[in-house]
Amino acid sequence: MAKNHMVNDSKNIINEKDVITYLLDHPDIFASHPDLLTILTPPKRQLAGGVKDFQQAMISSLKNKIDRTEDLAQLLISNSRDNLSSQQQIHDCVLILLSATSFQELVDIIITDIAAIVNLDAIRFCVEDNSCDILPADGLQKISNGTIARLINIDQNILLRDNISGDPEIFGGAAPLINSDALVLLHMSSEIPAAMIAFGSRDSERFSADQATELLEFLTKVISELSRIWLGLTRY
């Protein structure tokens, strides 16, 4: 039995002659499987001195393009996974914000729970001096009047900064940890002055001017709306 098994195995071995025969019988193999051209190594042709082998150069260029395309595809897949993860984090943030039973609890959730969910080193609910009497809660970060208008363009609602030194006025005692931040304007009510949410990270490139801001702005809109409801304020 063992001998017969060895004989059968030897019959299944494909040699170079078998491959050549198959290719001769199937001349359209590369039309059906063009990807083989990117794997196989074509023979180098002997050309006269000074003459370049353009065929070899074209095949090499094709291989490089395919490699770059594959790298791009992997990057797109990775970015898509990151986006899904970020969306899930924002969903978790909204759910826990909705669980607040008072404005004070809402502020506490923002500066503690939300920071943990989105893996940030500090989040501050910043209000200007003339807002403090209207927003009765501990844990609010008091900043100078006019600071928000100076930092955030009202038409953009958000400022993203990388490679910075954290501002003590905005982040208080956590400022030495902060190397990038996102400052987002809060639109709560015309009854109160300016306020903003400051997101801070020790990662110097966590926030940068060229990144998408939709999720951060959405989260801040939720915070604005819930703050307005708990404070009994009218809409803009």
C-alpha cells in the first residue's frame, strides 16, 4: 500500500514540461488572469549598448502601481475601521450624556466619563466670567471675557490645534499634559454669553487643522441641547 501511495504521489508532481504544455494549450491564460503578470519575472532581453528595455520598464512600473494600489486599499480599510470605532465612541458618549439627571451631573459626565470614552487627557466646559452666575455648577472652567471670540471664528465654530503647549486658562491644572486641542463653540441660548467645550490630548497630533470635525461638532451640539434643556433656556 505504501508503495502504491508513493507512485500515485509521483504522478501528481508537475514539472516544467507540464507547465509549458499547459501554456501552449491555453495561450489566453494571461488574458483570463492578468494578475499573473505582476507575479512572474519576465526574461531580461539582451539589447545593444545604450538601448533601454522599455518592456521590462513597463512591467516594473505596472508592478509598482499595483503595490501602491494595494497599500492604498489597506489604508482605506484601516481608516474605515477607525471611523467606525470613532462613531461607536460618540454613540457611547451621547448615551451616557442622556443619562444625566441634572445640569451638574451633565458637567461631571463631560469632564470625566466622556474624556475616558474618547481617550482624552482633559475635557473642559469653559464659560466666560459673565456666564458663571447663569450656569450654576461646579467643575466649570472660568475664562476671561472675549477669550472665545478671540480663539474661535464664529463662522467655523471649531478650532483644532496641534503641537501646542496647553493653555492653563482653558485646561487649568491639566494644561502641562496638553499638546493638541479642539475648541468647539457651544450654541445653547441667546440668554447666556459665550461658552465652549475644550478637548485636550497629550498626543501632539491628535487634533490638527486638516482633520474631519463632524463627530466632534455633533457631540458638542448634543451637549449644547442638553445644557439648554437642563437650564431651562430658550433656543437661539
